Amino acid sequence: MQNLGLNPELLSLREASELTPYSADYLNLLARKGKIRATKIGRDWLITKADLFEYLKYQQNESQQRVSVISKYLNLLM
């Protein structure tokens, strides 16, 4: 899909998937569930690079917190 000239920062979910470890289908699911900030225009979901990278940073922080919690439990078991 082309950018439609709407906003140079707007990406289709297919374009966004090329910048992330996530598939376009998974990003579509996140958008439909409201877990990632995206805008639906017609049949297509669009996302800004800023919103995409904000979600990636959020996920990275969540992952680090989970690892920290798991590490604490593992230390208790040893």
C-alpha cells in the first residue's frame, strides 16, 4: 500500500511490520483491540512511526520487568 500522501509519518501495518518483529496480521489484531494506537481509514489501519516505536519501547520495558520478577523467583528457589 502506498502512503496516500496523508502524512509522511503514517505507515501501513505491512510497512510497520517490516520495522518490527511483528507480522502485519498481529499488528492488525493489536490495532483492532486498541492495544496499539492506529487509525483506520477505509479498510486499512495506519500507524505513525512515533506510535509504533512507543509501543515497541513499552513492550521492551514490560519484558524487562517480567525478567526481573522471574529472576527474583528463581533466586528464591536456589
